[in-house]
Amino acid sequence: MVALAPLFDAILQHLTLVFTSLAIGICLATPLAIFSVFYKRVSYVVLTVINMVQSIPSFALVAIIVPLVGIGFVPGVVAIVLGSIVPIVKNMYVGLAKTDIALIDTGKGMGLTDLQIVRYVRLPLAYPAIFAGLKFSAIIANGIAVLTAIIGSGGLGRIIFEGLASFNINKTLSGAIPAILIALSLDMIFSIAEKKLKSKSVY
Amino acid sequence: MTKIYKESKAIDDLSFEICKGELFVILGSSGSGKTTTLRLINRLIDPDEGAVYLNGNDTKTMDPVKLRRKIGYVIQQIGLFPHMTVKENIGLIPHLEKWKEEDISNKIDELLTLVALPPQLFRSRYPNQLSGGQQQRVGLARALVMDPPLLLMDEPFGALDPLLRMQLQNEFLSIKRKLDKTIVFVTHDIEESFILADRIGVMHGGKMLQIGTPSELLFEPANEIVSKIIGAENKFKAIKFLQAKDVMILIDKNCLIESDISCKEAIDKMISGKIDSCIIKKSNSDIAHISLIDLLNEKDKERSVMDLGNKLSVFAPSDTLSSIILLLKPSKESMAAIMDHDKVLGIVRLNSVLMNLI
Amino acid sequence: MTVIDTILSVWTVHQITLRTIQHLYMFSIALILSILIGVTLAILVYSNPKLANIWFNVLNVIEMIPELALFIFLLPILGLGEKPTIAACVLYSILPIMRNAYTGLAHVSNEYIEIARAIGLTKNEILLKIRLPMALPLISSGIRVAVVYIMGIVTLGGLIAAGGLGVPLQAGIYRYDIPAIIVAALWVGTLGVFFDFIAWIIENRLARRFNPW
């Protein structure tokens, strides 16, 4: 068996990796998605790039970070953001852009500004799509966070790689099982957050 | 209020005025530019040439958001926000305008009552918990929340079934009477336009072909196209929705004589007024018609006119021509008086009206 | 050394041609298995939404497991190498294919089914002649998702001795061999984008030929 203290540290490190990357991902994705809603050309470029990034194997993304950023925690975060931002942008864009034209029209006719329409009409109606994207993104981030241990980001992946190198099945399991549990709880956390947000009044 | 636009395709060199307080219907088929015209008013689109004037001010100089908050807007799809309750839908703009919560709440209750939805039952419902008619009432309440002097309505009853549509049209007319608003109402439904309109503007191919009251359009269409759109060649159908006010002959003051004068006085009055028939108002429900010849034939010239004349049936200005015909037919009367409360407005001569309809 | 020389040297030293062949071999096997299993399962459950839902819930949980963690669970059963890699690919790819195939089969507009019945087709004939062809565009977009998944997981197979293009990536990282990393990563990336593009073209063709949705 493995000592509990290093495992605990690894879990903490892993969660830090995942949540830092998610936070950065959301901060980058939101303006991208909103710009894409209002500017056709931006949306075309963003969607094309994003679709390409999505089809690149995550291992290749992680590897290419080494010559570009180096190794360690920060390169790990960069790789995770790169690999997991796609569903956030995509779903946010689709959610915000597909709003019923009649609703946008009445919103405008009532005298809402473009940003107020985003805030009061488009955004709340896009919650299901956005949360589906966030959930998916969190799951992917968790997966890549295991992988980035290979470029020295730390986290649960380190325990798995060490276990693989020494053919220690118990050690690999002690890394893999928490990683799976984290994935399941991420899914749950976002489901609960969505319900909380939905039950709140719109303003 | 004056508007002048020149837009090459959808709107073609359009210029017309809408008067304060009237219900102006823009009638036209799809593609006639009627909706475009409406959207030009609240600047959902801007004209390529020309301008829209509101109380003499060019709307282009106004902030579109502020402008729209002063103009109510109702569309066929209703556009109630599905994620907001009735209360939140109506209260959104007041909330953004930072009204006090209490004021918003009171206003919402007042408006819901106005559109015949009991507030305590409907405040907290979501749009998908409402019927189509209820949704459209909430849509109207929402458009009225900022107490806008101008209301734009784009086929608001278009998606409802005919029976419900008729009911809402009537309700809307009575609500309209309670409010002092200028309303621009877009529809492709001739019947609806005749029922609601003070004046109708007929649009086709981005042009305003003719503006007039329902009977003006029906009896004096400006050209072939108007006549086709209005269905003037088949005017007879119009008896269903032409109202008394559209076809009555207005009564001149001289033609109205009091009931307490004698036959002789009445004759003098008519001869000096150069009229040969007149209306006697005996009471609010007892109106009679008498001609000069009848008066001259009367032997007892000192007799009060109270006892003379042919009694006329009385109708309200909004009664339809068909209901008048139906009621007059059994007694073979050919004339009816139109009264608004205790005021005699005019008379309808069935023969001449029907002659016009053929 | 010029850039081309560097590339050529990395290519020979790391046996990229051989690795690519291994890579595409695993990719093809995994994709074919995923399609066969995914579509078969969809056919088995399309008339039973409750059963379908149970399947989807189970597959959904598998989908959440990090790829490496799934490898770890497959190792004791299948050992190291190609087998656990292909197994992991299939486990991840069944869901998108099966879900799309299920949607396509189960939600064919009722009027078509009515007409098919009216002209005397049996249930199986309706499945083969009506439902399956009409579901093709949806199935193909599920396959496109699977293509991307499988490309990613086969690459990870390098970490558990399955060969393929993950091997030069891993070697490059461990030895801090920057040219190897760049060449291998760009090559894998290009392959990923290329196969996604091919899948996209097929998806588009099918959707344009008959899109009942």
C-alpha cells in the first residue's frame, strides 16, 4: 500500500490543477463565446480553430507544451486548459446563439440593451447547454490532469506513472481510484450547481 | 407625429402621419412592408433614407434603448421569456429602471387586473403554464408597464384560434377605451382591421396605397389594388364587420328637434333650416323620424310633436351592420338611429347603405 | 543541420513509419469493433427506451473515467500492450455511436413507419429498409466523435507498451528530446485533424444526401 500523506497531497494537487484550469478556461471561453455570438467572422474563426484543437490527441497537446512552455505545474495547467476549453466555448456559443429570435426581438423592442439581452435572456436560457459543456470540460480536464504528470505537473497521475514504472498494481490503483471518484463528484457538483442556479430568480 | 422613410426595397418612399390617440391599423399581405414599417418606428431597424418623427422629434437623435422603453411592443409570437414568471416578465424593465419593489408589484397587479387575469392566480406562473390567450394578455400587460404613450402591435392575435381572437379583440377594444394611447396595429386580417381601426392604412409592395376609415376604403378605394385587398368587389361580405359608425349619416344639429314643441313650430324650423325631414328625441330610448310632408299633412297644427313621427330602433355605434339588418327585417323598417349613450350621432338608411354594398 | 534533416533523423531514430502503421492498425480495429458493437446494441434496445437508458447510464459513467485510470483497471485482465488499449478505445466509443444510432433508429418520424406498415413491411424490414438508412447521418456523426476518441486513446497506448505514436512522444518527453517531441506531436496532431476531417466529409455527404432531421 502507499502512505496516506503523499496520496492526500497528490489529491490536493490534482484538484488544484483541475480547478485552476477550469477557472482559466471559463474566463477565456466566456468572452470568446460572447464575441462569437455578435460577430459572424469571429465565430467562424473560433469554431474552426476549436474543432481542430478538439481533434488533436490529448497526449500530443501535452507533449507539444514542453518545447513551448517547459515542464512543471504551469505547463500542466496550460495543457489542461488547451485540451478542455473546447466544450465550454462550443456549448456556450451554441447556447447563447440559438436563442429564439422572437425573444431577442421582444427583448430589443422592450428596450433592453444588447448586454442586458445576454444577461437576462440569452444566458439563463443557455444554462442547460453551458452546464453540459462545463461538465464535459471538467471530465476532460480531470483526464488530462492525470496525463500531465508526465510533464511534471504533479497530481494523481504521478502516483499512476510511478506505479506503472515499478509494476506496482496497488500503487497505480491508489492513483486511479481517487481520479475516478473526482470525476464522478465533478459531474455531481456541476449538476447541483445548475439546479441551484435555475431555482434562483432571474434578477 | 410624422414619418417619412425612403428605403429601396422593403419600404418604398413611404410617408404618412399617425394622430395622437388613434388606433391606426396597417393592413397588408405578407411582404407588403407592414412589419418593417412597425419596426422602423421603435428603431429595431433604421431607414436608409428619411426619418421617423415622434412628436416632431427625429427618432434618430434619440437613444434607441430609451426610445423603446417609451414604446410598448407586442408581437404575434408574444415573446414571453420562458424562464421568467409572469411577474418577472412584466417587471423586468421597471426593475432595470430601478423602481421600488413595492411600486413594481402594485403596477403588475394593476396591469394583470386590467387584462382580466387575477393577479394572485397568475403572478407566479411561468409562460408554459398559461394558455395562448393568457400569454398574449400578459404580453399586452408587459408592453404597458412603462405606461408608454405609443403602443406597437404586430399581428398580436394572429396565432390564436378564431373564437379566441374575437374575444381578445373585444377585450382589447374595451381596454383601449380605458387607456389614452396611440396604437399602431399591424394585421393582414381585413375583418380585424375593420373591427379595431379608427383609420386604416393599406400597404402593398412597400408603399402606402391609401389611408382612410373602413367605409372610405370600402366605398371609395383609391385604386384596383386597394379594392382587391379590401375585397371591395365583394362588399356584401362587409355587412358582417362594418359597424354602424362606419355607415351612418351624421346628424346635423338643425335636423334634431326637441319633443316639447308644437307641430307648427317644427314646420317653421324646418322650412327656415331648408330641411325636409328630422329626428325627434322624445327620450333616451324613444327616437322618432318625421318628414316635412307628414307635418304639413297633420290637421291639428297645435299638436305637440311628442305624439307624431315613426319610432326608430336605436343601435350603438359599434353594432355591426348585419345585426342591425337582422333586427330591422321583421318590422320592415328601413331606418335606424345610432346613439352613443344619450347622444344621437346619426342615422342609418338601410336602402342607401345596401345600394352601396351591391 | 537543416529542418528537413532533423525531421528525417527523428523519423528514422524513432521508427515513425513503423509506429504509424501500429497506430493505424490499432485505430482501425478499435473503430470497426466500436461501430459493430455500438450499432448492434442500438438495434437491440431501440424499441425499449428503459433498457436503452440503463445502458446509457452505465456507459456515461465509463465515459467519465480518465483514460489512464481505465487502462489501470484493464491491465490485470488483459495485460500490457494492444489489447487493453483497443479495449479502452471501444469502451469509450460505444456511447457516442450507440446513442446516435439509438436516436436515429428510435426517432424516425411516425409517418414513414405508418406508410411502411401500410405497404406491408415487417418489423425487421422496416428496421433494415427504413430506420437504419434514415439513421445513417446520425450514426456517422457518432462515428466522427469516436474517431477523435480512438485517436487520442491509441496515442496514450504508448504509455502501456502498445506501440504506436505514443512511444516517440513518451521517449521525447522522458529524454527531453525537443525535436522528437515536435515532430511526433505535429505528426499525431496532423493525423488526428486529418481523420476527423475525413469523418466530417462522410458525415456531411450523408447528411446532404438525406437528412430527415
